[in-house]
Amino acid sequence: MRQFTADYLDETRRGMWEDRRALDPLELGDADRVLDVGCGTGELTRVLAEESPGEVIGVDADADLLAVAADHAPVVAGDATRLPFPDGSFDLVVCQALLINLPDPAATVREFARVSRDRVAAVEPDNGAVTVDSSVAAESRLEGRARRAYIDGVPTDVSLGGTGTRRVFDEADLDSVETRRYDHERTVAPPYSESALSAAKRKASGEGLTDDRTTMLNGDLSAEEFDDLRAAWRAMGRDVIEQMQDENYRRTEVVPFFVTVGRV
């Protein structure tokens, strides 16, 4: 399973649940016990705890991430494929951006159903449908090219999204499956945050692409094509920094998430 740092999770999920209407199908008002599987730093756990009248527990295999999530709710160390709870322990078992990182998501959802006495839910992105609108003309095109190469090299289905998650729920024999789309929009505009400035520097240095080189070369991208992409990427990053210096840089990224709920 792919692993992520606390900083990465905080950055990619910041502000995601400012609008919580997409969570309505989870029926949190009727949930006495909720389990957030693969809770990471606990961003969704916090939202669940705020919206549910009952007990919310987070579970994750990463001790470092659990230490952060513990600020939001009780947490338990555990593997999503072998949850350390008896059958029917929760009204709702939910995950966010977990199934896309697993080799057999249907088996994991069946494990969710084992410990749930009512509902199972998954909030999963379609990373293949991410869009970027930027004041730097080349950024959208290059990000799309890099994203396609990365997705091609990842061994799991990181574009699972709505139809894929519904298929997984059907394979796990869940009933009354419902899916709702939720777009997570992230914007960069002046005054620029420290994380935005850091991201621009990583583009100009090519560091971000270098981190993903092995994955990208696992697909159809050749080493020569990667080098060409990295050179264009660094030039784009320099344009980003130049626009930032004049406070002209704007960027909007939209990541489509799909909230899928089924009954056991």
C-alpha cells in the first residue's frame, strides 16, 4: 500500500469539508458508532465527530499519522483488511481516499461490511479527471501529461472514483448503493501561502517530478521522455515564480471525489 506523510495529507485535504452537504447520504445524525478506516491525520475523523451524535473512532496502520489523528477522536492501530473489531460493531464504516491505494478494494469493503451493522461508505477521488486552470499557459498541459504518466505507473486504480467504487460495492454484495459527486477545489492566489511558495520552488527545481520518477517510469514513459518533461516542468516552474513575484499567478485545481454509500 502507498504511504503518505502527515504534511502531504494536511495539504491535500485542507478545506475539503468546508461544505459538508456531500456527506448527507452517510446519515451521520443516526450513527451511534462510526469507524473511519485509514483515517490518516484524522481530517475526516474530525468532521465525522462534529456531525455525529455518537462515538467516532479512527483506525490506521501508520503510528505517526495516528498520533496526529488522536487530537480529533479515539484511535486504534489496525489494518484495513483485518480490522480489530468484532462483527457488527459500528453503524457506519467509512474511508476517504483509501480504496484507490489498495490492490483488492472489494476485499477491503467486505471487511468493512463485516464490522458494520448498517452502512458502509467510501469517499474516493477520480484522479484521472483532475483539472487545472492556471495563469501560466503551460501548467495545465504539463500537469495533465505528468498525471497520466504517474497514473499509468501506479499499480492500483487511483481513478476509482464513482463508477469504480460502485462496482467495488457491488462486488462486496452491498445493497442500495448511492453515489454523490463532490468537487474539492483548491486555489492559489495572492497573498501566497508558505505551502504555495514551496510548491512553486519544487516545480522550478523539478524536485516534485523527481520524487515520482520511479512510478512514472513503471508505465510507458521512457527515461528520455521523463527528462524532456522535467525540463519543461522546471521552465514552467520558473514562470510560476516570476508571476508570483508580480502577484499575477492564479491556479485552480479541481479534484472530483465521489461519496458512495451502501447497506450491508
